[in-house]
Amino acid sequence: MYEGKIIKYYREKSQMTQEQLGKGICSSTHISKIERSQTEYAHEIITLLSDRLGIKIEQEILKLQNIKKQIDNWQQAIVMQLFDEVEKINIELEQEELIRISNYINQYKLLRIRYFLIQNLVDKALELIIEIKKIKHKLSPYELNLFRHVLGIYHLTMHEPLNAIQVLKEINNEEYANEEYFYHLASAYHSNELSVMAYFYADKARQYFKSINSYLRVIDSEMLMLIQVKDNEDFTEIIKRFENLIQSCEICKSNERKARVYHNLAFEYYRRNEYELAKKYYFESMKLKDHKSIPYILSLEGYIRSSYYGELLPKGELLQLINEGYQLASEKNDKLFICLFTLLDLLILEKEHDYHRYLSDYSLPYFKKLGFAYLINQSEKELFNYYFKCKQTRKALRMANTLINQ
């Protein structure tokens, strides 16, 4: 079964015709049938053909058989976020030319999408997504569900939680053994402020990560569960749980997760109007992040907003930070953060009319398109208060009606 594929691959690589390869060994017709696994053949013929191609057929068969194991190990490393191992296996697979003729080429390409997203190579990920869409009808049930999973992750990366929910909900759990997707589904629900669903799927993800002994991902799931807790809970207890997560990150030596915990803790203080503590923890989060990454930009936006509402930094410094954030977002062509930093700039420059017009005409429709419930709700409340203050009764009533019907 493997011999024919291997012979054909190396023959084409050597730019030999079937007749040239078979000269003095067997007919071109026989080689054609060998390559298509349509005939029986003597081991001696395969040995002679392999010698002419300059390969050792036994070694090539072993390499082809090992590809499935390598791909499975790569997927497991990606799920567990063992990034050194992810990179090591990626290099090995890139150098394995026989992967092109293996039965697992589609699974490899799908995992390449995940790899590109880990590396923030969104354009390369999209290229592969478009390529896979063209052969979607040829995917096995497992590959189709893996495609849905990576597509959901892509939508989350692009700040499109509604699209992420739609595609992730299509996954057939009986055909797809990787329950990591529960975590991504929980993240999408969280972005839509559907706390019950987010908590439910985060808990399912936590159980899965426990079953595969991935303590780092257990931390991720517990943090996602924690930030679904509502204001009527004991905030002192919530802070203790955050502190426990920080300690867990330190034990695991995971600064990336520690940065995320700090960011979420900062937001909890921000939404309780405790701006000084919010500013403090946003800053702690920023210190642990790559200063050109989207996670850094996210915390920077929170740092500026906390500092503004808490009157904790002078106007000039705030505008300088906004410019930094805007430039970073522009370099990454991240429309969401370009929008958010534009709003902050108008807010701090006290251009009230321009701010609310931009919020109404561009930002709010864009937030609705993405499906970010928190940003939608905040924007609608701001617009209602502005219209009410300006005695724009019709607009105020229309916005009030929208808020009531949510």
C-alpha cells in the first residue's frame, strides 16, 4: 500500500517518466499499476526501483507510518499549550516531505491553521482556511469537526464571537474526541455576556483538561468560570480566588496566564469603579506581555480608561498612551482596537459631539456586527444618557426601548 505512493512521489520528484524508471526492470504499465496499488509485485522489483530512485524503501515506509503519530503528538501539544514542544514538532513536520502523500495531509493543514493563529500569523491562517473550504466536502467526519474548531478559534481571534458560537455549536462531539473546543465555546459566550452558558462550557472544559492532566488549561478554565460570577457574590471571596489563580500561575511558572489573571482582576475592579486598583493590575498585566501583541493592547486600553475615569494621569500622558495604542492597533490592522482608541482620543479631548456621533454612526453598528455584548450595552447606555441630556427625545426613547428589550 505504501510502496506505490512512495515510488510515485520520488519518481515525480526526480522528474522521471514511468518508462525511464522501469527501463530494464519492468514495463511502464506495471509501474503505473504499482503506483496506483492495482497489482501485486515482487519485493525484488520494489528494491530495484528504490535503488534507481536513491531511496531505502523500508526507511521511507517507516517515515510515512510515523506521520500520524507525529500529527497526533502535535495536536496534543497544541491543546496543552506546550509551546516548545509545538515548535519542535512543527519543524519536524515541515521537514517531512512525505506528509504530502500521507492520508493525514488535511489534518496536518488544519493544525497548521491553529499553529499560525498561535503565532498571530492571521493572514497565513486565512489562506489555509480558504484552501480547506474548497475541499470541505472531501473531509472525513473528524476532519470536518476539526475544521469547525479551528474556524471558531479564527473567529475569536478576529473578535467575532457570534460567528465563533455559530460554527463551534456545529461540532459533533461523537465524531470529535477533542473536547478542548468547550473552552473556546465558553470564551465566545463570555464575549456575548451569556454568563450561564460561558460558565457551563468552561466547567466542561475544566473537566476535560483535568482528564488529560493539563494543569495549565485547568487554570484557564477556572479563570473563565470565575469572571462569570455576578456582583451579588462576596467580592472578598472573589479576590481570594483570583489570588489563588495567581499563585497557581507562579507555581506553573506561566507569566502568560498570570498576565491574563491580572487583566481580569483589573476589569473586576474597573467595573466596580475602583479605578486606582484597576489601573494597578492593568499595569501589572502589561508588564508581563509582549508590548506589540494584541493582549498588551487590550490591557493598555483598560489602563488608559481606568486612569481617565479615576483622574489618575494627566491629559497629555493619556493622549500619548492613546497614540501608542492606536499605532500598535494600526500596525496589526485590528479594526476593533483602532475603533476603541479613536473613541478614547475623542473622549479625552472632550469632543463630546464628535465622540457620540462616532459612537452612534460607526462604533455601535460595528460592535453589533461583531457581537460584543458588553461593548454594545455600554455604548447604548452612553448614547441614551447623551440624548437625554441634549433633550433629543426621540433618539433617547429609541435607545431606551433598545435597552429595555435586551
